[in-house]
Amino acid sequence: MSTCATTSRESAESLAGTAALARTWLLIEQPGPWGAHALTDSHLDPDVGRALEAAAEGTGVRVALIRRPGRPADRHGAPGRRLFLAHTAPGRSWIRTTTVTDPRAALGVDFAALGAGEHNGLWEPYIGEPLVLVCTNGKRDRCCALLGRPLAAELAASGTQTWEVTHIGGHRFSPTLFVLPYGYAYGRASAPLIKEAVESARDGRITVDHARGRSAWDRPGQAADLAVREFIGEDLADALDVVRTDAMWPEPKSTDRPTFSSAATTGASAAWAVTVAHSDGRMWRVIVEQRADGAAAPASCGAPLGPPARMAVASISAVETSISMTDSMSRRTAQAVGR
């Protein structure tokens, strides 16, 4: 049986720059079955789901439902629901958590502040192991159930803090997941790889193997961050920040799989100049192009064939910062005096 994940894997479709965009995640425990659009098609009150979507729109907060791995029990009368808030921006990553009896409590949070990284003391700090959120919603795409649920069960059995999550985009990269607090997503994942990613996150580091990108940034920024990490061998989670993204070609409309303008499909591509800064003061200018130069493939099972949009890094060049320029001028001055 051919699936979107099989097609993507066989064509070696690039993972970089494909993670869902979410500076802050709001995760709500909802046991039981999930429909294709889980916020309004589960045992969560659909009015609450719609209200959460409306409240989060445009704030940088992404809302998703979670449940523990295993058979989804119908716990209509569950005494408590676990809620998590996680902000993923470099240098300001945090996780807050609480337990509520009514998920309507999530509507009382300040979405705008949370999207900006300000929790203002809401709930309690989460001090446990890194969290792994595996996409398993088979109603959204069968690959997520066929490949995601066994991985989630295996990780949970090994003691990894694992939750199933409704939808993080990129079904064709199943099994796919993200790790908190830093928000890096991974595709075509295996249990050994994710255990390594969790160990790295525990130490404030990042595993770049099979990484799709950090959810704090848009897709060009995700690709640029990963490219610079590989270029300089940097694995500290908070060492790099995407400080600027400038469109060099009209940016295509944002979808789960980016679409192309007619110019892109005839050879031209969307392109961005992304500035990546290191905490030590170094900076790089990364040219990222959106390309469709592979065989047509479905974005998800049952979807029509389309161009396999990917983020390709065309170049990485160091940017001379004011600090390095001052140092250079000082050296030239000293040399002139020495003469």
C-alpha cells in the first residue's frame, strides 16, 4: 500500500524548513477519539474548540489536543485534564503546566502575552523531563496512526515523557513529532533518534539529525537555523537566533505545503535573505530558496499530486558585525602606529 510517507521517504524529500509555526504551544489533554479537525471533532465541547481557535488566531499561539499513548479511552468524566503552555523562542524557552477539571479554563489565558513569551506567573513551572509530542491522529492522515502511534507507545514504555498530539503538519514525514521546551520538530523518526534528542534537550542541546526546524520561526528561518548549525557544528539550543528575514521574491501563500506562484513553477523560486545571529556576536546571511524540483507527490494520503515544495539553502556568508569591525579598525590603527 502506497502512502504519502512512503512516497516522501523514497524520493528523499528534504525535512528542513517544514515544521509547524508556533512560538507558543497550548496543549490540552483530551482523552478519547479525535476527528480530522480535533478541536471541534472530539469529546471536547466544539464551542470551546472554536473559541480557542478564535482566541489564538494571530497571536503566535498554536492550540493542540494531547492524550497519553495507548488505546484512547472514552473518559468523559475524567477528574482532571493536564494543560501545558510552552514558549519556544531562543533564550526564553519555558514550559508551564496545570491540571483543570474543565478545559474551558484555557480560554482565560492572555493569548497575546503568551505568544510574546510572557507567562506572567501563570500556572506552575514544569520541571520534569523534556516532553515528546508525537502526531498520531489517523483521522487526519493514516500515516500518523500507522507510524506515529507505535513510536509513541515505544517511547512511553521506555520512560520518555511522551504524549500523542492531534496535528503538527507534515503527515508525509511520519512518524513526526516535536520536543519541548525548545520546539524542534523531527520527521521519519525512530525511538533511538528521539531518545538521543531528549538526552540532548535535557542538556540544553539540539540533535539536528532528522530535524524539521524550530517552531518559533517561519520556514525560511527554520531552514537557515539548521543550515548554520551544520555549517559551524553548533548544538547549543539557545546559541542561535533568527533575527531577520527579508523576502527577495514575493513570498508564497502559507499552507501546510507551501504553494507556488506561476513564476516559481516555471523555474524561478521564492527566496529570502535570513540573518542568523550567534550568542557570541557572530552573524550569517543565509539565502534560502523555495524550490519544486522533484517528482510530484501528495502532501498527505489521498491528496492530489503536487510539487514537493522544499526550502533549499543556496548560500551562507558571514556578516561582519560592529564588534568585529571595531576590532579590525583597532588592529589597523595599531599596525599604523607600529610603522
